[in-house]
Amino acid sequence: MASFSPRVNEKEIVRSRTIGELLAPAAPFDKKCGRENWTVAFAPDGSYFAWSQGHRTVKLVPWSQCLKNFLLHGTKNVANSNGLRLSRQNSDGGQKNKPHEHIIDCGDIVWSLAFGSSVPEKQSRCVNIEWHRFRFGQDQLLLATGLSNGRIKIWDVYTGKLLLNLVDHTEVVRDLTFAPDGSLILVSASRDKTLRVWDLKDDGNMMKILRGHPNWVYNCAFSPDSSMLCSVGASKAVFLWNMDKYTMIRKLEGHHHDVVACDFSPDGALLATASYDTRVYIWDPHNGDILMEFGHLFPPPTPIFAGGANDRWVRSVSFSHDGLHIASLADDKMVRFWRIDEDYPVQVAPLSNGLCCAFSTDGSVLAAGTHDGSVYFWATPRQVASLQHLCRMSIRRVMPTQEVQKLPIPSKVMEFLLYRI
């Protein structure tokens, strides 16, 4: 396992270029609690960007227009309420399929959100498919919002109409993720220690409850082929689930504190997890091996210190779409960009009170949300991937570790394909 620390020569540190800011408006006597921006999300087709502005509102902006505004008017942009406001009651606003800025009132504090898009060929997993309330077309774009009261609300992004109200969790819905295959299978992670699987093509029917977490579930992520789910939570928990059989594959052990974020690489060969123990681990999800460790404190803390109230809690981690770069966000007021083959951050950016981060659909921008409901954007490290890496990603998209190990190839090629060099 490669262990990487944050100690680098100052000349080697490159500051990421700021693209823009969306600052949440602060009302007089506004309570600080409830304004947190726990999740930022880009639509799968890159048409929209969404984030929780605080309290019970989610703002959606056309991403291309947002970038254009940053170029025309500078980096700062106050995310005011001049856009179209859509209440939690059903309402049709604006021209369908034409991206426009609007605000959704979700009725309670928003802890999580996720975009989902439909592929008509992907049928519902329900046995009885003769009648459904909703028939999602190919141009459908949905937004799921997880609330403090345990409810999940599903919205039509283009019209702002409330489509479904999913009620079953008994605590905060901490995270949401759609299966990437267009099936509109939604998984929710909650403080009630469970994950729940919903089929939106079956009018939001809850298909399965995944149990096993001993404490709060913080985050979950699908593998790119939708066959596997990773869930992370308190008490050092990292679980992998088979999403065809809805059974646990294995528990990954190695962290020393609560694990709060996870993300798969674009080829599904790697899994990144972030923990309050000051570390980001890169795993091989097919066998549970730790391949890399990105430390945020030097020297690396002892397990006792890492499991306590250190000031380097890692809050979020995200894989870039090039499969080479990872972004991490920690309590030391820094955002770090790592390469999977380098032992130090290749770029850094200052950020106070950061909570979450996500790469844009094309991987060119990183968005990060903060405690006050604002969002900050940076240009990401960009370089042409080598032909070897592109070939490796193509192979690993269709071949898990066990199948690669059976190939009659030289050991060095094998190590490269397994991300061990």
C-alpha cells in the first residue's frame, strides 16, 4: 500500500484557479444552524447545477449560463431569490426542457440531493408493470431531495412539479444516489442506520431495506455499472453491497474513525473513502485491498489520535471523470487535488468551513459547499491522459480484479492494470 503525506516543498504547490462563487444571501437575524450546504450536484447531462441554499430551499441554475455569468461578471455572484420560486405544492413553471434558474421550497431542512435521468429501455423491477402513475420519458430529469424529517421528495427539474413523496425513514436522510444505468433506482442513506432502495419507475415503491450499519449512515455511491453499492458511516463502517441480490459483499476495514464520504472511479476499479481519521483510502473494491493512502496530517497520527477530535477531519472526497484525479476537502481549510500516481497534492485551494465537493460532468470544475450555504468553484488539474491509462480504464470497465488476474500477461502489465504501480 502506498502511503502519501501532505508534506511537500512549497515550490511544488500549485494554487487552483478560482472560477466563481455563489454566495447565499444572509437575512438579518438569520440562524446559522440550518444554512449548511451538505450536498452539491451536477446533472448527468451537465445541464443543471443544484445545491441546498440553507434551511429548506434548493436552488437550480443552468450550468452553462452559470459559467457564462462568471466570465462576464467576475467570480462573485450572490445567489439571490430573483429566480423563479417553486413551492412544495405542485406547480408548472417555465418552458419544459429549457433550463432556467429556479428555487424549490422543500418544506424542511435539506440534507441531501441527487439528479436522476431515465432510460426508457430500463424497465421497472416490479412484477406488475401494467399500470403506473408516472411514465418517464428519455428526456426526463429528476431531482431527489432528502430532508431532516426523514422524507424524500422527487421533483421534475424542468417544471418544478413535485412528483413523489417517499416516506419510510425515521431519521435524517443523509445521502441519496441514483443508479447510473438510467433505471431510476434510488438509494437513500439515513441516520436510522439503514439504506433503502426505491424504484421510481414503479411510482416510488420501496424495494428493499439494507441493514448492517451499527450507527448512522453518512454516504453511499453506486459503481459505474450499477452492480455494486458502497455505503459508509459512523463506527468506521465501509460496506459493499451486491445490488442485483441486495446482499452484503464485504466490510472494508482500515479506518480509525467515522467514514463520511465515498466515490468510485469512472471504471469501477477503485473506491475512495474519506474519514475523520485524517485519511483518504483508495481501495480495490473487488478484493478489499487498500492500494493508496492520502494523509492530511504529517506525521500520520496514531490510531488513538486519529480516532479523536483532531483538526484534520476529511469531510468529502470525489473522483474526477478522467480517473486520474481525486479531490478531498478537510477541516484544515484546504481543498486538495491528488493524482492517483503522485505522493502529494498537485493543486490546493483555500476554503473555510467546507462540507462537500463534486466534479462537474466534464471534470473541468470542482464545486464545494460550505456551512453558510454558499458554493465555490475551481478549475481542476487538466492534462491529456496517457494511452496506457485510457486502455487500462477501458479494460477495467468490463473486467473485475479476479478476471484481470487470470490474464496471461507480464507481471508489470498486470500490476499496472490492477493500479498497483
